[in-house]
Amino acid sequence: MRCHPRRPQKTSRAAATAAIPLGTSVASWSPACSISSRWTRISSGDPKVPVLYQVERTRTGSSFSVRSVKAVQHGKPIFICQASFQHTQPSPVQHQFSMPTVPPPEELPDYQALIDNYLSDPNLQEKHSVVLNGIAARDVPIEIKPVSPPTLSQLQRMEPKQMFWVRARGYIGEGDIKMHCCVAAYISDYAFLGTALLPDLWQYKVHFMVSLDHSMWFHAPFRADHWMLYECESPWAGGSRGLVHGRLWRRDGVLAVSCAQEGVIRVKPRVSKSKL
């Protein structure tokens, strides 16, 4: 399978695209129960060159099957991904965490409205305005509604935790659950690694930030075009790396997907321009 990216692929695009040939190679199986991916080149690929996806049927068993895919550019692998598929099996052993109690998405402003509100504040510092305008300029095919958005004063120092409602823009439909898994792979990477930067977001600007590896575990069926609560937290950051964990909850309280990611985070101090 070939893909011609218009710009450098992030983990979300690479994982979502790689999951398509992985899923078609096990068409008669249930959706993936896990996906693990890793960049082999931090530069993340050349947007001017097509990406060749090579699929390997690593293992086909009676209960589980494993498929591997390698993304190749210039004859060299830049990204590898492995997925595990399982035939549905009932089990009396079941439990999950409880979904956080939060306002429904209908009661919350979207990302753009929230940023516009921040930018309209006359007390907003210039360095904060630059960050917010940068966020607003991103064009992503995802609807986002942050839960408990911080005030301007709280933006100065935040914990490495955040929650927001997310869903794909437009209608995907019932369709094949494997397609919803591909879209969830894209959604899961949005602002995920940035969670590790929240405590220092206003003190430093990102010089280089990219994923090293990204893993997902699929627990229950879901619709990626329906609202899901994305709960993100970073238990650790250091050594120019950050670790983040995430959970995607269905509105009915079912834990649908768990995620984990580690990435490189290199920053530079923010320098305020003198008004003299």
C-alpha cells in the first residue's frame, strides 16, 4: 500500500494509515485488540515522497493473530507498527475504572470559542497570545471541547493532566469497526504528548517534539464520530522525554480505548520582548 503525504506525518497519521492494511489482512477477525508503533527515524519522513506500507502476516493462531507493517521511504523503514487481533471470547473476569464525572459536551464551548475568549482578554500577555494563536491556527479534522478549561491565571502553572470531549468531524456511520479504530488512532495523538508540557508551557517554547512510540489497547466497540471523553495525564517527564497515558471513554461510561506514548521534548526558554 502506498501513501503520499502532503506534509510530514505525525504518529496519528502514520498509525491510522498503517492500521488500514493491517485490518484488511485479517478481514474475518474482530477489530484489533492492541496496536504498538514506533518511529525508527525521528525526522518522521519526507512529505514529498510516497510512503510504501509493507504488511507481514507475523502469526495466525486460533485465538490471536499478529500483523506487522513497515512504512518505507527512500528504501529505509521510518515507522513500524504491530497489531494483535483476537476472536471474541467471553470471560467472567471483568472490571474497569470509573469514568470521571464531567459536564456533557453540549454544555461546553469548543476549542476555538475558548481560545477566542482568552485572546479577547486585555490582560493577556504577548507570550501567551503567541501560543494561543499557534493552537488556533491548527486545522484538524477533530471536534474538541476541553473539560474545566483553565482561567488565564491558571494557565501560568498547570498540572500535567487534561480532559476533553473529542469526535471526528462529519459522519462515518456504523460501517466496519476497524475504520473507527483507525480514526481513533488519529484522535488519540492529538495534544497527547503535549500533556507532559503543560506545567512548563508558558516558561518554555517547543523546539522539537515528536513521538518515539505509541501504543493503544481496544477494550470495547465505539463510534469515533460520536463524542468520547479523552482523559490524559503525564506521570513523568525528564531527560528530554515525556511519558503520557490516556483513556477514551464512551458517553455511557464504558472504557473503550487505553493509550500510552513516549516522545522527545526539547524546549527553549521563552524570551519576552521589551516594550521599551
